[in-house]
Amino acid sequence: MVIALTGGSLGGALAVDEPRPRSGPSAGQRNADTALPDGWRISGKGAESQLVWRSDRRIPTGDARVEFYAGDRLLGRPEAARDGRTFRLKLVGSADLKDLQVRAAGRRLDAGGEVTKPPRDRRATTDPPALASANPVDPGKPGSYRTVTGEYTLDPMKLPGFPEPVEMQAVVVAPTGATGDRPLALFLHGRHSTCYTTADKVSDNWPCADNEQPIPSYRGYLRDQKLLASQGYVTVSISANGINAQDWDPDDGGAQARSSLVRQHLAKWADWAKQRNTAPAIVRQSPRADLDRVLLVGHSRGGEGVNRAAMDSLYRPPADQDGYDGQVRWRIRGTVLIAPTIFGQNPVADVPSVTILPGCDGDVSDLQGQIYVDGTRGFGRGTALHSAVYMVGANHNFFNSEWTPGQAQAPAWDDFYEDEESRHPDCSVGTKTRLTADQQHGAGATYIAAAAQLFVGGDDRVRPLLDGSGKRAPSADPARVFTHAVGANRTGGLLPAAGVTVKGGRLCAAADSESPTACLRQDTPGASPHFASWENVREVDRHAVAFNWSEPGSPVRVNPARPLSLGGAKFLALRVMVPPGTTGTKLDVSVTDTTGRRATLGGVSVDGLPLTNQAVSYWAQEVRVPLTAASRAGLDLRKVNALELTPRSGSGQAWLIDAWGWSAGTPKVQASVLPRVDIGRLSVPEGDSGTRTHQVPVKVSGQGNGSVRLYVEDPVTLKTDSRLVTVRPGGQSINVPVTVKGNRLFDYGVPHRIYVKAVNGAVVGSHKGGVMVQNDDPEPTVSVTPVADRVTEGESLTWRVSLSEVADAPIYSKIRFLPPDEGAELSTKDVAPQWLADVTVGESPLPERPLSELDRVEAWVDIERGELSTEFSIPTAKDQTTEPEESTRIELPEFDDPGRPQGGPQFPATVRDPS
């Protein structure tokens, strides 16, 4: 019987010589290190082995990716079973399984983990800040048009890589009585459960089962649609359940599929604008849509989907990855991204955007959508406004009424983690800063309308609501909203990066929390969306300036790699981050030109977000100082080569994210001509001998030259090396050879992964790919020989577990205790207490109970890569009680797909009293 099971992750051998046979250390000696945590197991055989985690509660379908980690190493992204509690990851490679964790957007999900909920905070809830002054124009006020609502359903579509067709269904809300062609706003919901029953059960099936109905997530934005329609917009919200049910496997989380779906709908609207008689009834009842004025609104993974649709509309994706092959007959004027994911960290620099960051997001809790702002700096023409809107007290789900309890047709939930024993001072329901569902949805609708009015309508009067000017829209009250931005009329950016020198502070690593130069240490309570991590990569191109002081007057001086031009700007705008909950950080701001002339521009005061550090709340505020003092002092603002920040408050800590010349206004946006990079995948057999070299498939399209950062992952250590690459269409500018050395040793397949991110003058579509080396060798068989299966109290029961031949990956199997065929059974008091605690995650010997009755035993036999055998030992306990012989049966079971043990080899063991 074959019981070979993997304990690996993504790793494996890269052109590794055949390992030498050797005997390994005792599994009993290693037991505390190799036992899997509570809730984890390995199922399947050989190359079909899976690492399985089962939660003690259902994990709601959400937008953040569920990920398995061993320590800080990403093992992979598992597939969720239909029960919503079981997650399976096909194992490859040879990395170990120590410190297993389940995470989503940085937060722990596993019940057996060390951190599953925030520590109890007995402080009073945080008081919200005072309301800012009102903007003269409030886009949240309904317009003068009455509206009409209806739906259409078209034939479903097939998308690359998705076995099931995806629906073409939408709800339309349009103005009545509006003349002329009207701008079009398209909404795309995020990832949620797809089906439900009348018994209030949800699933991720597609198509839905006979006793189920589709969850109408696409109807969740009717409030937003009606507001825009009253203001003269034709609106359509499209359904994406078919993608949500099938997007667990693609590297991009379904971004390309969602883009294809969006563009398929836009193509239909372009057709209907020309041939009204072919349109569905609700479209014929609506004004003609102006496809030259399109706003895309996406929630969560829908946000990443509409970002990709904007990219694909400017820079065509590879045909084999795309689900739309027609012409682009529309122009996307802007995007609104609500609590979005950005797995690829590839925002579109030349399409304006507003990103809403909910302060109490319990799904995409790392607020990675901040990268839609920060990730556009230095790309494109720089004239597109990219705004971040931090909404205090908003959660992830309540922007969609179909994801809101009491409003939804199907079961719905509050995504923010709630624990009555550990109330969150900022986000628990009923705290002073937490918004109600109605308040949150109303504020969201207001800021969607603001983006429409600015990007599509061209009304610059609403810009102060979005660009860090500190104005508020009364329609969003009582929500406290903070904004900052890049782009528009900002010039001459000082971006902390390689080549920048810092005195009095330090250039810190923004996306490498393990580095000694990390901007925020890994153990810092709270987190910063500015420093959101990306894949399994320790990035080298993202930085900030960190500084702290214990008394006033010690400046931090930042010198850019080359002089900045602030000519024509009216203000210097800085994005400065201070710890949450702090107030009154005062800094004087000075600049120096290349001739040595220096001027103090004025002082700024920066407050942290009005939150505790339990939230993702290290977020930069935008502050501005006029440049008039520099002009009076005769500085040449076209040649600024130093920025100084001098603390005037007693002590503190701060981070400079960037600085820009700022003037009012919203310039015209024109897209740059850029090359596009897409990484592909290749699957190859390992072979029995010889060496073969394969190339990672890379496609460079578009026009022009640009640079990207290429990260190559070592399949054994999972660490990445990087290099800067210049790309141009038609060239072999990205050359990634993978050398495969054939052998006759069993493994679980070896992935060689690469990642790519744009650095300058390029866009990246598919950011991840590589070569998968498939195992083509039979798995070794296992034999078990007793070393000491009849022992005296205080000695160890021991067996030797051997393989028929060495393997190129570890072989694991779980131990199960069964009652003996006859006689007394070994109990929890008959084994060493520490061993019992190790294999049961902390069980005590008392009350005494038979070993076969323990609920969860996590004892494992593991034979390391390259070893022929190991010993498995059970230390027994010596007592003063006279007892008969006690026995147990030990089984190495196999498991079926649901995880039920199916039997296996059994071995008796007996313990006797000292003679």
C-alpha cells in the first residue's frame, strides 16, 4: 500500500543532483516541530496530495484571497469546498509545513492560529473628528430627472480558462425625459456567494442547483444608479456570479475575466447606440448612451476588474487570455474603485480614478486599493487625478445593498469581525465612528457621483472633495472622510526612491517588513495600506522617508536624485503619515535650490487618523504650504534640490510618502503610448534523465520602450531575485530560462514562478507566470518495522518507517489510534504529557481517557526529502500504579476526498508494568 503524502508547498528542486540515501532522525524527536496544527491534514496520494484546512466556522465568500502560509512563506491559494469551511491546496515542491497559517489580506483566519482576533481593548470608543467645511457643490443631491428601471438577459458567454459559461445579465436605471446622448456608468460587483436556498443557505455553485436561486449581487447598487440617473446618466449594473464561482484558480483572481465581461457589455451598448431596434426593451426606453463618456464603477474584485477593463481598452491583451476580440468603440473617462483588490498591483496611470478605502473593511482588510493611487506615480503623463477616499467607520459589504442584512434578498452579513468579548473601539457596531448601513451606502453614492461629475462631466468644482483639499459633501454626513491624491495639476514630484539621499531620517523599505530598513516593523500594531505587500515578493522599488525626534528643531533633509521643477506651482503639497490617534504634529517646511538659496515656506500640522492602532490606520494626510516665500527669497523653483521638514512639536514620528508642486484645476487627460507586458505559463514533463532548458512565455505588445522589474522565485527557498529589464514590442527583452534536470525520483511537481511589475513607461497585464515541471515518476511504497512495540512503562514505543526508494520531496502520513483487539487500552495518562500536548494541540492527560477517544490527534510520520527512513516514537509515562498490560493499535490511514479516514496498515503496541 502506498501512503506517500506531501508536506511541501511551492518549493522543489531546480536542477538538483540526485540525493544520497540516508536514514533520518526519529520522528518522535521532531514531533513538536512537524505536527500539523489543529484543523490541518493532508489528503490524497502521491502527486494528488493536498494540504487541507477545515475551519470551525463557515468562511464567507469574499474578495480577499484565502492563502496558506508556512511562517511568512506563501504556500499557495487553496480552493474552497462547497461547505465554505474546507480549503484544499494541491501540494508541489519540498518546503516544510512549520507554522502553518491561513490568511486573507494579511489577517489570520485559522482558529488554531496564534492571532485570530484583536486583543481586548477597554478604552472608550474613539470620538469622530469635527466635520470639515462644506464644498459649495454637493454631488450627492439628486438631479431633476425621473428614472426608469429594467433588466436585460442575453446569451451567456464563454471565457478562457472557465469551464462554465458566464451570464450576460444586468439591471438598467436611466433618466426619463433627458434629451441627447447621455453618459454611461457601468457597475460591477465583487466576489460574493453565488446561490442561495429558501432555507437561507448559500453556496458558490455555478450554475445554481435546482433548489437554489442566484444571489442578485448586481442589484445592490440601485441607490447609486438612481442618484446618477436623476443627474442624467444612463447606468447599468452587470452580474458576474459565473466568474465568482470559478475565479479561485487564475493568478489574477479573475481580473482578466471581469475585464472581458465588462467589455462584452460595452460592446453591446455600442451596438445598441447604432441600432436601437436590436436593443432590449429597457435600453430602448433609455436615452441613447454616449460611449465616448463612460465611467466604470467596481466594488472589491469588481474594482480590479474595471481597472483591467480600462487597461485593456487602451492596451490590447493577448488574444489567448482575453474573452473579447472586438474593436474598442468606447472611451473610459474614469473609474471608481470601492474597497478594491489589486492582486497585480498594476493600476492604469492615464485613466483618472477614485478609490474608496473603508476604515472597517473586514474583507480586503489591508486596504490594498491604496496602490491605485501610489502605484501610478511616475507613470504615464501624470495629468490623471488619482484620489484615495478614506471613509472612517465603513465596512466592506454595505456599499452593496444585496450584501447588507435587512436589505438583501439572500443571506448577508457584516464582514467586520465582531466579538462581544473584544469590542473594537473604532469598528464595532454602535461605536461613535462606525457608520450604519444606510449612512455608509449614502456616503458611497455621493463620492461615486463626485467622480462622475469631475471625470465625465468636467465640473472642477467637485475636485476639492477628492484631491486632499479637505472639503466635505454634506450629503455624505455623518461620515468622516479624508482624501489625498496624486496627478492632475501636480508637478515635479519628490518620490522617495533609489538615488534619494536622506539626512536626519532614513529611506525606508515600504514593501519588505522583514528588512532592517522596513518603514513599519512586522510587529507594529495596525498596518499601512501604503506598504501593502505584493505576492511572495520583497520589493526593491518602493520606499518612503521615515523620521522620528525626541525634541523640536532636528530637521530631516531629503535630496532628490536630480533637481525638481516646481515652476508654475502655487503650493507644495506633501503626503505625510503619523501614527493613528496622534494630534498636533507640527512641521516647518523648507526648500533649497541648486544655488543654495533656502526658504521656509511655512508650517503644517498633521493629525493621525482618529482611530486606534487596531485598524489599518497608518495613512498619509495631505498638507500644503504656499510657495510665495520661496519666490520672495529669489529661489529658482525650477531647480529645487532639497526639502527639509523640521519638527516643532516635542517628540514624534512621521513618514514622508511624497511631495509635489500643486495648483488648482483638472487638466485634460490623454493616454500615453506604452508597451504592455503579459507573463504566460508553460507545463513540461521532468523526464528521467538529461537536462532541458525551457523559456517562460512572455508577450510584449503595444508601442515604445519601458522598464519593468522582473522577480524570479527560487523554487526551493521561495525567495526572489530581481532585475530591471527594458522592454520593447517584438523583442526578446525578457529572457527567463528554466533548466530542468530529469531524474527517476518522485516529487509533487516543481513550479518556477516569475513576477513582473512596471517601473517606468510600461503597463503590465498578466503579472505572474512561469514553468511548471510535472512529476512523471512513481511514488515510493512504505514499509513499517517494529523497533520496540512491547515496552516497559517509561520507555518509548518505536517503529521504523521506510521507503522503497528516496523521493525528491518529503513523504508524510498521519497516525491514528484505534482500540486494541482485546485487553485494556492505553490512555492519556500512559503517555508522556508533553508528547500528548504536542500531538493534540494542548490536551491534558486528565481526565483520563483512551487514546482512541481523543478528538483530534495530529501525530505525523515524516520522511524528509532524500531520506530512506525515519523512526516514529511514543514516549510512555511511568507511574506507581499496578496495572495489567495495556495496548493500542496504530494506523496509518488514507483519506477520501471529504477527509474521512479509509483505513490503512495497523500495528499493535503494548506497555507493561516494570517487573
